[in-house]
Amino acid sequence: MKFFNFFAAAALTSIASVSAYETTEKQVVDILIDYSITQTPELTRNDVAEWINGDEVTIEYHVNNNEAEEITVIGVTGQFTNPVTNEVVTNLTQGRVGPLTIAPGTSGSFKQNIGIDLVPDNYELVPQVFIAHQDLIKVIPCRGQLASVSDKVISFLDPRLIFLELVLLASLGGVAYLAYEIWGKKYLHGVSAAKAKKTQVSAPASAGAGAGAGAGASTASGYNVDWLPEGHLKQKKTKKVA
């Protein structure tokens, strides 16, 4: 037993330092591993999980040891694959477990937290569990879980969006003020000076026109008589009243 515990500890160290692994040969083991998602326990392997970037998903594994010897769960990893081509999109960070020792004919469970940070698309999650059994480290793949990943919809009332809106408005206000100080003030000053000059030039012309109008002779009736023929004026002056 002491030797096995020492072997498990050594296996833990190797799991933590190895970023990739290769299998030399496939072996048939009587170890059953299934899992459920804590946030959505009703999901089955035929369902599609709906995940949003930024969420954290908790996977609870259930391990049944049907072997004649005890086994020790020492780590867990996994992959997100393309469900159409089965190509690996990204690998999950390898995590330590326990070690969790499971006697023959018994079962055990452990949890893994996964942070969702993927390009919005459809994926298949394929977890893999590292188990120490018969002085060997064995990698047991679990069933796949289809998942659709999308970005979080930001509300207009979200504090982060409100902050960005305020920053944008302040920036636009600053640009408008700077443009006024550089170009707008000079333009408005030039227009005001031009209007004042035009008013000063037009004022004497209006006064001259008024004086000319006053110089013309007018009758008591209020009309100008300069255009009337001289004979007509004489007749009007010499006309006697009966």
C-alpha cells in the first residue's frame, strides 16, 4: 500500500508537468466514468448545452471501479472539438484530482470547473480522466457533450456600457470644444466684423436718400409736383374761385 501511495504521488507530479501525452497501446479496463453538469443536471448526452462566454461550468464525475484492484484518480483534462470534423479546437487545462482512491467494486466522484472562453460556435466537450492502475497511468476518455457557445448580450443599463458611453460623450465634447477654439471662434469673429462694417457703410447712403426726398417740392396733397408741366402749374396758380 505504501508503495502504491508513493507511485500515486509520483504520478501526480508527472501529470502536473506534462503538457501532452502519448498512449503506447490500448487496454481494456472495467472502469466506467460518467458525468453531469451541476448548473444543468437535466442535460443528457443527446442534448445541446447552451453556454455563454464568461460563465464557469462545473462538471461532476462519477467513477465506478469494476476492476479487481483499487484505482486512483490523479488528474483530469479534456478537449473542445469540432463536432463535424472531430478536429481539436482547444485543450482544457490539466487539473489535479485528489488523489482519489477507489476500492474494487465501489465508486467515487469529483468535480472540475471549466471557464468558458471560446469563439462563438458549436463544440463537443470530451473530458479525459487520468487514473493510476496496475503501476500504469491510464487515460480514460469520457462521453462527449455537444455545446453551443455564444457571447453575452450587453444591456444598455450595464455599468460597463454606461461608462463607455460617458467616455465617448466626453471625448466628442472635447473634440467639439477644440474645433471651436481652433476654427469656430475665428470664423464667428470674422462674420461679426463683416456685418458691422456693412452696417456702417449702408447708414450714410440711407441718410442721403432721405435728404434728397425732402428737397423735392410737394403739394399740400402730399404728391411731388416736379414732374408736372410748367403750363399746368401756372393754370393751377391763376385759377380763380367763383
